[in-house]
Amino acid sequence: MRIGIDIMGGDFAPEAAVLGAILAHKELSYDDRLVLIGDEAKIKEILKREKVSPEDFDIVHSSQVIEMSDHPAKAFAKKPDSSIAKGYKLLASGEIDGFSSAGSTGAMLVGAMLAIKVVPGIIRPVITAAIPKPDGNYSLILDVGINPDTKPDVLYQYGILGSLYAKHVYNINDPKVGLMNIGTEEEKGNLVVKSAHELMKDTAEFNFIGNVEANELFVEDRVDVIVCDGFVGNVILKEAEAFYTLIKKRNIQDEFFEKFNFEDYGGTPILGANKNIVIGHGISRQVAIKNMILHTKEVVEAKLSDKIKEAFK
């Protein structure tokens, strides 16, 4: 397996990305190869300082960087030698099996749409996040930010995509899918959510359990996949991150709350793309980068993109 990493992506690149790749390399098998995409001189400088041989990696030089402040679509077109653009070229040609980046989410999505394309039949690709449960397991929430406004049929597809991810990567058999709402009753919610409920309630494509409320998250084990638009999902995710930060500041030590640390997950795949792509948090440091790379390996091994293609034939 060959995994490409955008070494220039993220607030602490290239330092954090190279250090994360070094950590990941120690946990990968002999058959796994990491492809570092970025400024070759800077990559080798960090490897030399850390007393790591460049021969442990493949290095693909890129002379440009898509910054967080760049317009995603314009930057992807105007910076063909950027680490993100070159990563997508390698992925599209089959030279790497998966591509991960903590860089511009917008540019990563643009690249997925233009260079890799979306699986036919999927209206909008989506990203997700893991939500810890009190029993030690996790549920998945989607979308968490790329589609703030969605239509009922898009939410319905999230149920399919989330179920496939939960089943094949998190090994949850027959995942329970819930629709985020302001009440559990069918008649609750806005027009979009009520229409989505109508589509979902009799489906045979996933195990729909009905509406779920936000106060069920983190404290109950009723649902495995939570479906919502990107606006709602992003608010929930950011609040979870804020509570983790607050707990750490107050020096509270608790095993359950440690599961809120985003560094443990590393990243999330773009569900619906034709290839395996994982996006990390922009503030990722080396541990988060390591886990982003390891999660990319899990997604590739699960053949997640192939499973999604089969489901939408």
C-alpha cells in the first residue's frame, strides 16, 4: 500500500507533517510505503535533524503551497505544482492508494470533485466525525461542515454513506441511523428534516431508528450514525472540542473525556469520492498527523470507496 501525505498542509507544516509521518512509519508494516509530497529540501532537512533516512520514504517535490487563506478553486487551478494538486495527480493515476492532508479543506474538496470525481449517483460528498459513547465505542455524525444547507434526498444519502463507513471501517454490524432533530416525534423539525424523515422511515437501505435529539449524544448508546446538515453538525463538533479544551484547562482527568481529543482520530474520509481521501484538522500536530495517516490505511484496507461504488450502482 502506498499512502500520499500533503507535507505542506496545516498550520504547523511542514514540521508537524514530517514528524507525524516518521511516527506513522514506525507503526506501519514493511509493505506500506509513505509518499511525502512537498518541499523536498525542507523534508530532508527535518529527516536529517531527526536522524531518519530519506530512504524510508518516497519524496515527491512540489514548489507551491495552497494556503488556508487562498480561494480553494482558484488556488487549485493556479497552483498545479502545489502539494495538494500533485497528491491528487498521484491518486488519480493510481500511483498512491490513498491521499491525506491537514491543509485547506476547501482545496481538498475541489481536488476530489475535479481530479477524482464523485461516485455516480451521489449528490454531494460528505465528511464525518467520531462521537464517543459511554460504553467506549463511537458513533459517527455527518455532515460536519462541507454542506451547511442540504436537501432531504442528500440527508437520505448520508444515511447510506454513514452506514457503509460505520460497518466497514468501525466494524459496526447493522449500524443504527438516526436523524438529528429538535424532538423524537415525526412531526417535529423544519421542512427539510421532516421531508428527510419521510424518505427514511420505510427504507430498506439502512437501519433507520427515527429522530434523535442532541442530548442523547455522548450519554446514550441508541444510535451509531447521526445524520444532519453541515451547519448543525459543525456546531455539535465544535462544542465537543470546546468542552474537551475546558476540561483540560480545569485539570480534570477522565478516560471518557480523553476520547474527545481530535488528535486520536486524525482525520475523516471524503465519503462519496471515487478514491480514498482523508482530511485532517488544520491545527494538527505530529500525533494527529500520525493518526490521520493510520486512518487512511484503515480506509484503504476496508476498500471503502469501492464499497460505496457498489452501493450506488
